[in-house]
Amino acid sequence: MQSISWLSVLFYCLFGMFVFYQQLQVRGFETHPHLRGFRGSSQGFETILKFSAFAGRITGLVYLIYYGWTVVWWAPIPIYVVGLLFPIVGVFVERLLGSFALSLLGFIGWPLCAFAMFTHIPS
């Protein structure tokens, strides 16, 4: 498939992993007892985390639409499917670093991955 830049897809997968773990932490504030206490002492962090997770979701959607618009209309479909399968790899990374560490790394990780995935879209 010459229409798909696999380097861009790799960055999309890494991007999706960071955004996923930020969303997990946002939802985790209500469900995990060890994070519930942290939430009470830092509502500012929770707000920033929610904003980052939301901005990440919007960025991922814009990427897929832009890729389909500029390259070929069907390309976002396999990219999205590969992105759905990538969390299998994310489980191994989570075991090494922990989900909270991944969500913190996401503040830097997903914007860098977003820049790289947009940069590597074929023109």
C-alpha cells in the first residue's frame, strides 16, 4: 500500500497510546481509590489532564480526516484499525512504566507524536 506511510502510522499508534492512558487516568479518578485522594488535593491537575485527553482525541480525529482528504479517502480505515490493535503493545509498556507514568508522559509524548505523524503524511 503505497498510500500509507507506515512511519506516520507508527507515530499515530504511539500517539493513541498516550491519549488512551490520559483518558484512563481521567476516568480512573472516580474508580481507583489511590487516585481519588490525589484528585481531591489537585483539581487543577485533573482539569489539565481532562483538557489534554480531549485535545488528543480531537487531534486524532483531525489527523484521520486530513490523511483521508490529502492522500486517499480509504487510508484512514486501515490506519484506525492498526491503531485499535496497538494497545496490545501498550500493555507491555504499561507493565514497565505504569499507567499513571504513561499518562504523565502523554503531556509531552502525544504532542510530539502528533507533530511527527502529521509531518510524515505523504504529499
